[in-house]
Amino acid sequence: MKITFLGATKTVTGSNILIETKDKKFLLDCGLYQGQQKEILLNTEEFMFDPTEIDFMLLSHAHIDHSGRIPKLYVDGFRGPVYATKATCDLCEIMLPDSGYIQESEVEWLNRKRMREGKHPVPALYTYQDAVDSLALFERVNYNEIIPITRDIKVRYRDAGHMLGSAIIELWITEDGKEQKLVFTGDLGNNDIPLLKEPTMIDDTDILIMESTYGNRLHQKQENKAEEFLRIVSETLERGGNVVIPSFAVGRTQEILYEIQKSKESSDPEFRREFDEVMSAPVFVDSPLAISATEVFLKNLDVLDEEVQKDIREGKRPLEFPGLKFTPTVEESRALNENANQSIIISASGMCEVGRIKHHLKHNLWRADSTILFVGYQAIGTLGRKIVDGAKTVKIFGEEIGVNAQIKYIESFSGHADQEGLLHFVDSFKEKPKQIYLVHGDEEAQLELSDKIISEFQIPVEIPSHGDVYETEEMRYGRKVGELVSPNANKYARLELLERLETLNEELEEMTEMIKEDMKRENSDKRIAELTASVQELEKKIVDLVKSSS
């Protein structure tokens, strides 16, 4: 069996793994890249396999960084089944067409710019209709049932507790009469996510492919989360500002609504005062996708937490409360930026890359009385990450916007297990994995988690690079379970080149600003000579780079 890592390698997006047995080829996830430009370009690269030769796909959950390239896979000729839980299938029915619409909108804007520059237009990665057509491939599976995909491949989906319908995938693969077991965590949930059940612990495996998003971080405890949320919102409303919450439309938005609703049960007087203040303010869910996803939640009650099911059976409406307003139309969304004050605005996307959230940031980032409250992971290179990291200004729709608003981050709302949760998952195996591969994490987080796993459990850990191929064999043949047979080498030299260009561009922008400042005052001949030498050095770098790329 060969495992090729084609996404979410030393980064948190683009989940995609190719498994090859003697008879079959199949995929674990096929997600979009988001964040840094060098990674986004991977979306348009040809797949490193022939999609027509892929027999089937196993999808861990509906988030776009795990499912978002399925329509492209379809366009390129894949026609095998995509196995996923019922809730994941229901969510993909709204999320993939929405992604197709975004792809079309973005390429339309890009092509207008290209045509002004005299360049040929480029096609969309896929269209709305492509996404709709790809949905015919989906096949629903139930949690906890062992399903024979072929005579030699069996699969079982277990609840990952990350989002509605998310799954840990257990695989049993038989070759030459010998069976190996592989477990893929997908995204592993935080143990105290409202609405959802806790992640299922697995008894045994030979190979574990595990996410590592928060491999070097610990979350704030659950009991403090609601208090901090209400305090931040209450203080902002008292200042007369808005609270803008960039939120993933599916999962995080519904969890925040539930958290607000459950807060009323506290008996603490100050907590109650803050809750009443929050309840007196309008709460806007400004995302058509979030509205549709909330309806999907209510159609999949069987996979929700037992307490939530009990509330609903008793006639309670855990995702609704007075003051909650949905804004499905563009006109209603625009009106928020014209009229909303002392309001809570929950809007997608969670990393601030696309969607209506960018308009709300444009109208609120410069306001010292407003707060931008982050409740989910911000990938490197995204607008959200730049704001969280302390940028003084950011560019939105081509305009420089000053960051004067309060920037807050409640990490415990994250849908991902923290370092403690990930280590607990490894520890819970009754028979420990023989080999662990870490994916879906920035390299810094992966290195720290790897050291912890090796130290605590003495299990070998690999951190694959993009395109790395590992071959697995039974331990009794004297080989390591996972052996690197085809390293990444120079397959992605173009991406490294792009990274160097981005660095040069940043240097150029810094130098331009420096020279502009210097022009405002008298300079000595020596200073002018120093600046000229710096510019000449930068020119040489650019010339050398152009020569090396030709």
C-alpha cells in the first residue's frame, strides 16, 4: 500500500491524500487551499494523479478545505462514489454550489482586470453547475457501521466531534492475505463543543494520519468561555460600537447562537446583567449559507449532543432567541453597514477571505468603539490572520483600512482539539499505532506535537511534505510501517519561487515607504548614496530571480 500526501502538508488547508493498493486507488478528502497565495495556486494545478483512475473517495466532513475540490475532480473525469455521512452530504448540497458561485464571481472579477491589461480570460476552477452535478456522486453512510467498499477494503465512520457530520475514518485494507488498519482523523473535535458529541476514541490501528492544527496550543477552559464572550460583547455595546464576528457559516455560527442562548441559565448577577444587555441588542446572522446550514442542523438531530436533543424534545429552540435576525439578501446585508449600531454581526467567511464579512470589516475596523471578535483558527496568509497578528492597516477591496477596533480572539470556540486533546486521542488507543503521520497543521505546531508524541509514547512520527509518497508493509517483514519512497525533492520549485517573489515584493514596499519618508526631509549625500546602493542591490536580486526562472 502506498500513501501520497497531496494536501494539508505543513499547512492547514487543502486536505487530500491518495491511497494505492494493488487493485484500487482512492482518496481521503479533496479540499480547497485557502490562505497564502503560493498555496491557493495549488488549486489550479493539475492533480498528481489521473482522476479517471480513482475508484472512490472517502470524505471526512463538509468544510471546504476538505471537500472544496470535489467539483474540480468531477470536471476532470472522476465518476466514482464519494462516501460521507448523511449530515455531510446534506451540508455539501449547500456548500459546494456556494463555493462554485464564489469561483465564478472571483474569476469574473479577475477576467475584467485581465482584459483591461490586454490578457486572455481564464476559466473558473469550477462553476455552480459543476458543483451541483458532482453531488450525484455522493453516497450516504451511517456512523459506526462497517461497510465493505470492495472485497479487500472495509471502512467505518466514527463521530469526530468537529462539526455536524464530521468523521474519523477507520480503514481495513487486505493485501496478499495480510490486513492493515489505517485511521484518518479528518479534523478532530474539541471535547467541549456545544451542540456536538465528543470525538469517538478508537481502539487500535497500525497507521494513524492525524490533524495537528493546535499541536502547540492549549485552549481556554469551557467554563470561562461564555463569561469572556459576554464581557467582550457587553463592553463593546456600552461603548456604542458593533461586535463583528467572522465565523465559519457551518458549525461555528450555530455554536455561537447556542452559547448565547445557554448563557441565560447562569445565576451570577453580573453574568445575568451582561446577558440581558446582550439580549437587548440585535444579533444579525449575515450569511445565506449559515442560514441554510442552521436548517440542516435541525434536520440532523440524531447526531447532536444528547442535551440538545432533550431541549428540542421539550419544545425549546436552542438556535433561536428574541433579537436574532437573519439577513439573507444583499440589500439587507448592506443596510447593516448603513444603520447598525450597538449590534452583533456574525458573518462568513471565518478567515475573512471572501464573502460579506469583508464589507463589515471595511465599515468597522477603523472604529475605535467596535470589536472584531475571532472565534476560529486563522490560517497564515489570510486577512483574518493579519488582523489577529496585529496589522495596523489592511487592504480591503483595494482600499487601505486602519485597524482601530478592539481585536479579540476566543480560541476555546475552536472546533479543533488542542495539544492536550490530540495527545489524549493517541493515548486512548488500547493498541497504539505503529506509525503516525501529522497533517493539517503549520510546521511549528507539528514539530512540537511530534516531539511530545515521541517523548510520551515512543511512536515514530513523520511530517510529510507536499507530494511525499510512503510505502507501508507489515512489521513482521522487518520494515518500518511507513517508509518514504518518493520524497518531495524539487516538484514544487515554482511555489518556492513565488515565495521568494513575495518576499522581494515586501522588501520593495518597505523601501518605497522609507524613501517617501526620506523625501520629506533634507538628506546628506551619504544617506542618498546608501539608499541608491540598497535599490541597486534589490534590482540585482530581481534580475537574478528572473534569470533563474527562465
